[in-house]
Amino acid sequence: MIAEKNRLITWLLLLMVMTSGCVSTKKFSEEERRRKSCEEEAAALKAQNQELQTENTELTARLDKLRGDLTRLSSDTSRLGQKIRDLKGDYASLQQSYQDLLDNTEKLSRGSKAEIQRIMSELQLAQEKVIWKQDSLRALELELAAKQKSLIELQRILARKDSAVQALRAKVTKALLGFEGKGLSIEIRNGKVYVSLEESLLFKSGSWEVNERGASALRQLAEVLEANPDINVLIEGHTDNVPYRGAGQVKDNWDLSVMRATAIVKILTRNPRVNPARLTAAGRSEYLPVATNVTAEGKAKNRRTEIILTPRLDELFKIIESN
């Protein structure tokens, strides 16, 4: 009886060990699948980040060229205006010389033939100069009118863009009023609206999963984007200079900054009326700090995500290309 009881206990123990092994193996397989999926997604995002950074650099260069062309256009307009004033002065002086020669011709009509011929030659030369000055003046006036027209149009569009940026900042500030000063700041720089979110508002340390408080702020921002379809959006992830020690494909600050930017894009595009084509995700790692990395406070400021809102510049680029 005792022997039979012992055999029964032994069989029960063996059954428990086998069952536990099956569960552990299944859990391990699931974790392995999730790890491989994360590695593949990170590799794809890293490649996409390189392309988006190149595109962002090209757009910034085009905007810099636009501002340079506007400066040169203003300078050309001023220079042409001065040249026209100088020509008008020369023209008045030539007219006076021409009139003096006519007077002298009348007075000397009874003088020597050689003197009369000399005066007539001078008179003809003066007439030719007057005609050339008149033609040059007309050409310069036409050029100046065209330059002034382009300048006025550029100034009108730039003023409209600046007004749109101010209005956009006001809308974003109103939508995110409950978060401003609590890990979120909004400002205008270089004609763009910068929404800066500290790490503490969005993520746990070393994580790229957005917390509920940060997701709430992003949902409200998505409503602003929905109401303003002509705004391009760049999301930049930033880190401090502390090396990130990760596993798999997400193994450094570059990878972490890209993953965080992409996580925000995914939340914004959960709003079905926000076109994903308007959004760009980019990782900047530790290489664009806003504060020193020597202190804990400075590092905290550098661990941020910036959402950069830019009005489209299609009209401006068309004017530049047409000139």
C-alpha cells in the first residue's frame, strides 16, 4: 500500500515538471519572436531616418537660399534706384549742354566755317549721348519695375507666412495649455513653431513607449494638425550624451532617438484625418544639445522630443524659380 502510494506521488511530480517545461518553452518562443520583430523594425527605421535627415537638410538649404535671394533682390532694387537717379542727373546735364551748344551755334553762325563744323560735330555727339541715356534709362526703369513687383510679392507672402506661424502658435498653445510649463514648451524659431517635450512627459528612461500623459498631449496636438492641413511636421528625437546600452538592433542613442520620434508619429497618425505624408520622423541622438551635459539639469533638458511645425513654402519657391 505504501509502495503504491509512493509510485503515485512520483508520477504526479513528473507530470508537474513536464507541464512547467512546456509553459517555459512557449513563453521563451514568444519572447524570441517579439525580440526579432523589434530588431527588424528598428533596422528599417534607422534606414528611413537617414533618408529623412537628408531631405530635411535639403529643405533647410532651399529656405536659406530663398532668404538670400530676398536679400539680394532688395539690394538690387536699391542699387537700380540709385543708378536711375544718377542717369536722370546726367540726362539733365546733357540737355543743358545741348541747349548751350544750340545757343552757341546761333551766335557763331556768322563765324568761321571750321568753328561751325566743330560745334555741329559736338552737337551731334551730344544728341547721340542723350538718346543713349534715354534708352538706358527706360531699360533700367523697366528692370526696376519688375524687381519691385517681385519684391512686393515676396514681402506679401513672407508676411502672410509669418502671420500664419503666429496664428499656429496661438492654436497649439491653446490646445496644450494644460501641459505648458510641465515638461512642454512652445516657441517660434526661424519662421517655425517648435513644440518641445521633455523626456519625463513622454517616456520612461531608456524606453520609447509613450506614457498615457504624453499620449494625451499628442492627441490634442493631432487635432490642431487636423484643422491645419497645410502644415508640414518634423518630429526629432534627442538624447543626452550618456551611452544607451540596449539589446538587439536598438543599441545606441541614434536608435533610441529614432524609435522615440517614430513612436510619436504613430500616435499622431492614429487620428485618421492627419495625413501621414505630412509627417517626418528623425533621430538626432546627442548631437544637437540645448544645454550642457555636465549637470543633471542640462542632461534632462537635452533628453527631449521636438515637434517642428512649418507652413508650406510652395508659393515662395515658385516666385524664386520664376526669377
